[in-house]
Amino acid sequence: MDFKQHSSFDLPADEWNQLLGAGILNAPFLRHEYLSTWWQTRGGGEWPPETRLCLVSARENEQLVGLAPLFFTTNRDGLPALMLVGSIEISDYQDMIVGPIQHAAFISGLLDWLDTNAPQPWSLLDWYNLPETSPTLTALQAESPRRGWTYTEETYQPSPAIPLPGDFELYLSRIDKKQRHEIRRKMRRAEESGRQVRWYIVDNEADLDQEMDGFLHLMAQDPDKAAFLTEVMRTQMKSSVHAAFQAGWLQLAFLEVDGEKAAGYLNFDYNNKIWVYNSGLDRRFMDLSPGWVLLGHLLQWANDHQRSEFDFMRGNEDYKYKFGAENRHVQRVRVQR
């Protein structure tokens, strides 16, 4: 493999995304349009502007076979580290972009290249949000001691998900009986409330900025989310949403009551799965349980449209398990040289 370092996102998006589609993890957070947008604000201000991009590509016979989207920074522990572009807070899944056949050789060659050619002096690979099933974990664990490096791994967060059977009633039959009745009751109560209740998915990009303003207003009613939504983070989220819409994998949905937004979900409809990214509520409408009602409609839509999974991604909020989510985890791995 021939390795090359890039200091910008100069690789063609089509070539990048085609490799991702055949890779070990085909997630929206690894798309060219997502990561290049993330880099413009360094994750909505999570990292300072002086961080340096260290995107490493690998080719065989001029064909792109691997990508390591890395950047150099001082990590949270104060160490000079190479981290994954997208780290840490707003990108739920991360990994190498490489096919399963080339993966082992790519990791070995990448470590050799980073050891001798990385443009910045680093002491640590500090990689977050790798799925617990990722072959990258196994490869790093095997390759590190050969170089006299130290490998450590820890569970970072749960990322619960619901496997979908393709039929809403069948899905409901598989979850706890009490919760099944509760979901049905709340959806029925909203429908029979006598108020104008409707839900919809945004399908016109001309409306997207206004709809996102409404969504961010819902988010900001939660004090923790209000603190999270700095101006640069709002810019980041809007840019990411436009990129996802233009690429065809945005699902921004709202529940309205009497013409006012009562709940919103910002999801990604990608790779035949729904990836639940964020949500917001207007607490004036809590008597109608708008979050549960909208989530019920979205799960029905996902089943009706034969999506294979409803991924709640990182976080162990109780409602995820009430809707039948099963725990998985993402890992943090550190390789010290």
C-alpha cells in the first residue's frame, strides 16, 4: 500500500463515499460531507482552530483502499495526540474507512507510516466512539505490542438500538407489555384529543433553515442542551443538516399541536437504518406526551419503510429501553508509543 498524508479534504467525495459504502463501518459520521463540515468548525468549537488535519489515504494500483481521518491536537489529558476527525461529542460512531479484506494490512501499514512520517510529534493515538465489534480494536491490540507500544481500551458509552421486523404491530409485540400499551395509549390519546395534531418529515430544503430554527428552539428548552448550543455549535448543526439533506439522508421530523411545534427529532435515514441524533420538546404540550407520540410515528414509519434498525446511538436515557432498545457500546482506545 502507498500511504499519503492530506492537509485538506481534497479527496473526491464520490471516491471517499464509495469506499465507505464497502467499509467495515458505513455510518453517516464517516461521510465526506459530514466530516468536511465538522472540520470547518472543529466540531462546533470542541477543538481549537490550530488543530492540524492529518488525513491519511492508502492506495493499491492507484485505487483508494483505505482512509484514516485523523487530526493532531492536545487531547483532554494534555498529551500530543492523533485523534479521529469527528471526535468526540457530536459524532456517535467513528472508525477507519477501509474494507474488511484490506483492513489488517491497512492498520499495520498505517501504524508504520504514522511512526515515521506523521507531520506532528505525537505520543498517543486517542480514538473514541469505535463500535465494540470493530475489527480496528482487535488489530490495534495485536499490532501495538509488536512495536513496544501500550494498548488500553475502555467502554465509553452505551449505544442502544432496536432491530426492526418490518411491521409495526410485530415490533410492538416484542417489547414489554406495559410499555406496548403505554405507547398505543399515548398515540391514541393525541389522535383523539380534539386538537389539531399532525406529524411530518421536512422534505423541502427551502424550508430547512426555518425548520432548524424551530428545532433548535425546542432543544434549547432543556437547560443542558441550551448550554451546548453555542453560536458556533448552531452553525455546525445547520451546516451538517444541509449537507445531509443534499446527500439524501436527513430525517428532520416534527409533531405539531394546533400549528405549533411540540416535539422534534433530528435523525439520519442512512444505510437502511434510522440514526437518532437529537431531539427537543416544548413542555407546554407535555399533557399529550409529544416526544413519545412522535417517536411512535417514526418507529411506525421505519417499519413501514423496511428499515432494519432504529439506532438511538450514544446515551442510556431510560426512554430508549422502554421502546425496546438493546444495549451495545462504543469504546475508547488509547495506543501510547
